[in-house]
Amino acid sequence: MTDKTLPSSIDSTLDLLAKADYIADRSLATVLYLALRMGRPMFVEGEAGVGKTEIAKVLATTLGRRLIRLQCYEGLDVSAAVYEWNYGAQMIAIRLAEAEGEGDRARIEHDVFSDRFLIKRPLLQALEPDPAGPPVLLIDEIDRTDEAFEAFLLEVLADFQITVPELGTVKAAHPPIVVVTSNRTREVHDALKRRCLYHWVGYPNAERELKILRAKVPGIAKKLSEQVVAFVQALRKEDLFKSPGVAETLDWASALTELDVVALDPATVSDTLGVLLKYQDDITRLDGTKVKALLDEVRSELRAAE
Amino acid sequence: MAASEGRLAENILYFARALRAAGIPVGPGAVLDALEALSVAHVGTRDDFYWTLHAVFVKRHEHTGLFDQAFRIFFRKRGYIEKMIASMLPETMPGEHKAPPPGAQRIQEALFSGLNEREQAKSDVEIDARLTVSDQELLRKKDFAQMTAAEIAAAKDAIARLALPLDEVRTRRLAPSRHGHLIDIRRTLRASMKAGGAVIDLKYLGPRVKEPPIVALLDISGSMSEYTRLFLHFLHAVTDARKRVTTFLFGTRLTNVTRAIRQRDPDEALAACSANVADWSGGTRIASSLHVFNKQWARRVLGQGAVVLLITDGLERDADDTLAFEIDRLHRSCKRLIWLNPLLRFQAFEARAKGVQTILPHVDELRPIHNLESMKELVRALSGAPAKGYNPKDLLRQVA
């Protein structure tokens, strides 16, 4: 049942992503296809704003699966990620048992630590059967949590099972589709990566970025979109602390359309630079003359291409 | 069919070995994964073949370049991949097999031969020195630069025995604690179950503490050459004792030697370091090395309240605005920046040199590190709050 909806080749994976306006390159589609076919988690690394999280979202919508998201942060622990007992209800159950004169301690314990009192957090939810097929589990920004949590994930990602001491081991009948993302603010341990298929999401080339831009900002003028992409591409070649990602390109393009800009000029670029660059050092580096030089370069390049 | 599959498996195995020789950690599990991936992927083109293997074998972004090279060399023969792809298709006729491609064995040898050369760089002879108490006293105060080979060997031993700091930072993770202030309801309930729910004995949680990461930036230029080996021993000892230590060497270029220095035996670790570094005892370019560090590494290794040890004499020829800018950025992105300068051993050290003057305003602490005594003090300082008397601003005031 589930296999029907999964793509059957690398090309159909590309088409599937394109259906949801996600323009991927072939290498990403290959890894994604393999991850789906082999039932392995996919580990996606890359700079901020290149569409890592989007992969999971697009997968969930196109395959019609539930998206379960686990946002990682420092201090993330089992009670927030896996399960928690409903203590209030448990206390009441114990009191009620006492009031009814139930004296068998083992019996109370068995009743209290049962499925009824279990609050399921994302990881446990992801292992549960779903009528729409196995859900998409997005473990976002794993580099934000600490090594201890990574070690815990090993069991989940290798065998798709979780051990709850009071209940036993919960194993997924159909493993979920797992996407793990990282911004590389710290190295994730090799043991975890070994269990996954790895992919580095880079900045797209001009041609693909233009496609993405036109898909995501439909109302944009042809000339402006070309200029925006060429300018951002040129900007990425500069020695910046943080190069603008695809997300920034899209933000900038929609900002420019909001401002009714039809073609780039140095003044507009300087005014809206804050959308593209997020570090003060980078913004000061790109002063008026530098912007003008870059723009001239972009214009002559575009003219040559025509 | 079985024979052709065997040949594919063999070739993937050889390719995995070549990758291992090139420095990409590829386990036997990855070979099995690769075979599985190839069988499900219905590979049709060279690109698909490439990305399928890439997905399985490459686990770090840095390895993409190596993989690319190895792939090109290994599958150089024109039409070779097409043959491999054809061999995976079920309709391939048996009987078409030729002898194993001649390229595979040769390239494998070529890739392997480089390895033996690297291994021959063996460490120097260890000298066993037993010293009397007074000798040890002398040794502690003696400048590393004036030590004989035997004394250096003894110093290495002493460094290995240094008790390492138990520096701690609070994390946001909680752990059971007697004096914590949050009720651990999970443990509380379990404990009260023991008494049949009659008594509720409150259990508490407190913040968990953890050692902050250390990042060492060690200058290996000519002017520091007398010290670098012993500092590396020091860093090796620190790396051994603590989990999160990252070590970089810089002269004219920045090199990450963390993996090399993690080897158990200090001399092997040092040999591995030297094999990695090209600019041993050359000139210094502090500014450009720091620039590379800030851009490529700072965001990856300076998380969670890292302490940075900058070990250099600060003698930079072209100290200009970029040096000030980079050191300022480094300072802003870590919790504590400690500058260890062997030149501080001289009583009359003054912040006259341009490079020193540029760096000083941006460091939290300036310490000497020229003998065992000062190394011990550093270890003590790492475990506590910034010590008095090492305020870099004092030196600046003296000059002014």
C-alpha cells in the first residue's frame, strides 16, 4: 500500500519534488530516492537557508504523510522528545485505587504505568502506525542539542525502536521516513552519520536558483528575477562572513516586488541589503561603490548572455 | 548473473579500499550499503552511479573533494562505468565477461603506495631519565628553550602527569540532584510507588554541569619552534583527558590536527600532526590564519561556551587593521580568550611590538607559558575564574 505512493526512480523523485515547487538537483534526488527505497534516515547538512527543512515538509505533503517535527535545542531530554507519564492522572488513579481498598501494590503499579497514562512525544509518535502510511519524522537542527541526545537517537535511527522501561520496547511496524538536518555548528558524531545517507546541500547554481525563484515568487518580472539571481550569485563569490542563502534570495525578491521595483539600481540595493546580509561587518563591507561595481558586472553579464 | 554481481561487488570493495587509503573512513558496512543502494537505484547514467556511491560513502562535507578525486581515478577508464551499469541489469548475457579490468589493480596499488611513505616518519628515540628531587625542582623552572634532550623527555613525562582541570559550565540539561530546586516528578512517583503511594517523598532536579570545549590555536612559526613540540605534548595531554578539545596549528596556513592528536601515543600523535602540516617552522600570518578560522571553523567549534587558547608570540610582521578585526571577532565569538605567550618569561617584556599591541586589547587573559611551572598554573587557571595579575590591560597601561 505504501509502496504505491513512493517514487519508483530517481527521475520520478525529481518530478515529485517539483510538483511541490521544490526544484532539487539530481544528486539530492538520488539520495532521497535511496533513503526512501532503503528505508534509511537521510542526514542533510548545509548552510542556513538552503532548504534543508523544506525537504521534509515537501515529502510530507507530496506523499500525503503526517509530518512530525522534533526541533532540537540544548537541554532536550527524553521527557520532551520521547514520552512522559501523565503524573496528575497517575496520582489520581493511585488515590482512587486506595479508596476502593485495592491493596495489591504490583497491580496498582501495573495499572498506573500503562498506555493510558503515557503522553507520546514526537519520536514515539513517529513509530506508531498511521493510516496514511509511515509519517515523515523531521529531526531539525540536531547540532543544537548535545552529544548525549545523539547517543539516544542511535537506537531510534538504527532499529526504529524505543525502549520505555516501564512498558517495554516499542517497535515501528513500518519505519518512518526520517530526515535529520544540521547547520554544522558542531560536528555530529560519526556513529550517527554512519546510520544515515549523507547529503550536503550547497547553494544552487544560477539556472536552478532562477527556477526556484520563479516557482516561489510567481509574480516577479522576468528581468528583475534574472538580475536578482545574478546579483546574489555574484555576492556569494565575495568574501563574506555569511553568504546569503536561497531563503534570503526569495525574501529579497518578494521585498523588491512589494516595493514595485522593476530593475535593480544601486540605491535600492543598498537600502534593502539588510534582507540579504545579516552581519553588520558584511553590510559595511558592501558600501555604495562596491554595490555599484557588482551591479555593473551583473548587468554586463546579463547583456552578454542575451 | 551471479558472476557479474560478484565482479561488481569486488570492484566496489576495491573502490572502498581506495577511499580508505585516501583518508575517508569507510567501514565494511558501507560496502554492503553501497551494493544495496546500487541494486535499488536502477542506476542509468554515470552521474547517478556517482551520487549513489556518494550518498553511501561520504559522511562529511570535507570528504566530497577526496571522493571526487578517488572516483575519477578509479573509474577513469572510458566505458568502464557503463559496463558496470550494464552488469547490474538483469538482461545482461552471461559469457560476455572479460578479464578483470586492468585499471582496478593498478590504481589500487597507486593509491596504496603513498601510504607506506607516510608511515616511515617515525618518532625520535625516547630517553629514560630518572631525576632527583632537586633536579625536578630545577626542571620546573627551566625554560623549555634551554632544555637538553633528556630534560625535554622528563618534561614530557611531567606534562603527561599534569592533573587536568575540572572546569565546568552549567548546561540547560537537568540531572537528579539532592540540592536541586525543581521537582523530579518522574522519580518522585516511582519512589512513592514503593510505599504503595502513601508517602510522597519529593526528589529534585538541578542543572547538569559539563566541561566547556577548549579550542587551541598553536603558532608553529620559526620564532616559536623551541616551544611547539612541548605545547603539542601539553595539548595531547589535555585532549586525552577531556572530550571536547579542538587543536589547530597555524604558520602561514591553518591546519586542523584534532584527529591526529587524538591518537593514544603522544609521539605517534605528533608524527601524524607533522605529516598533516606543510608550513612547519615557516613564517607567521596571524591575521590570515585567524580569518580562515573565523570564517570556516568558529561557528562549528566555538559553541557551548568554548575557551580559546591562543598560543603565539604575537610577532606578526604586517600587523594592521585586519589583525585587530579578526582577533576582535574571535574574542566576541568565544566565552574566554586566553593568550599564552612564551615571550612573557622575560621580566622586562613590554607590549612594544605592533602585533602584540594589536592583540592585547582583545584578549581576556595573557599568560606566560615557557616552563612547567607556568603550564601548571595555566591548568589551574582553566579550572577557575580569571586570575588576577594576568590582565592584559596592565601591560598596555605600562606602555602608555
